[in-house]
Amino acid sequence: MDFIFDPSLVLYLPFYELDGASFMSRDAYGHLCTRTGALWRLNGHYFDGTDDYIDCGDDTVFDLGNNTTLLLWLKPADLSGTYAPFGWGTVGSNVYYLQQYTDGSLKLRIYRNGALRSTLSNTGIVSAGQFVFVAVVKNGTAGEIYVDAIDQTISSEVLHLPDATGKTFHVGRRGEITGNMYKGTIGELAKYNRALTPAEIQHNYLATKWRYR
């Protein structure tokens, strides 16, 4: 079973294959990504929670859009703080990012013109030292968070869009300034500019989990 590659795949980063101070994403766009501090390992990149991140550029395909799916394999180092595996935009203005909390829960947070407009939440099931497959889906104004291909959403507000385009997408932090730096390993990350179906999410989970389980 192969990972789903189609025209809606706008970012694919198999970090276990990508070494060096900069590298190209493995999608049709070939985004140039620049690494700061994160350490390459056989199962991905390790972020130290202090100053490590990867800058993927400011292509407009990174905008949230009405229909979006973000997939990633995470292994938190610990649950002692709030950490952001990825983020787009300018914190305090227009931004969207995923945040992991001390109880193991995850939230997609969307800011518009400096105000928190939307939050998508799941139950607390992410554990320290264990890889987990996370899918964040925005389908119009609704959304879901899947963990290991199971829908774990507990609340979904109306999901607004940031009032900006073409901002920088970062891995390992929540936006264009330092804050909530991720602490742990990210094995791979993908962004689709459409809402994947539950069957497609399960397909990608089954196609990739052999590397992490």
C-alpha cells in the first residue's frame, strides 16, 4: 500500500530521508526547506524545544484554505510543556498552528487579525516517547483530528480562515516568531489542499506505520 500522491499533495517531507542544512520537499513543488538546529535521525528529525525549526518558505499553497489536510508522525519527548509541531503565519496577527498540550491533547488554533477565531480539539491520547499518526482535516467550516486514523475530535468550532496569504510555513514552531517550539521527533509531514476522506487517512496510516511501530 503506497502513500497517496496526487495533485492535491502540496508538501511532503519524509524527514527520515532529508539531511543537510537545506533540502527539497518530495512533492511536485520541490519546496526549498532550511533547517535550523534540528538533528537528523533514522526515524526523522529531532527538535530540542528551544530553538530548532525548519523553514519551508512562503508559497501560497501553504495557506489554510477551505479544504486542507495535514498529516504527520510525531514522537513527543515529554509532555511538560505546550509544543507546536507546525505553524503558518505571524503569531499575534494571522496564523494557524497545531499545539500539543501537557495532557496529551492536540488543538488546531486559527487567529485572524490578532484574535483567536477558531479551535479544533481532540482527546488527550498522545504519549511521551511513542510515535503517533496525526491527521488534521479542515472540510469547509468543519474539521476533525484523527489519531492513528481514528477520529478523536471532541470539539469543532466554525473554522475561519486567517486574513492573509503567502505566509511562511514552519515545522517545529507555531509561526514566524519563536514560541512553543516543538520538543520531540517528527518522522514525516504532508499537506494536501483538499479534505482527505477517513478511508484515505487510514490508507496513509497503514502505508507508513511500519516505519514507526
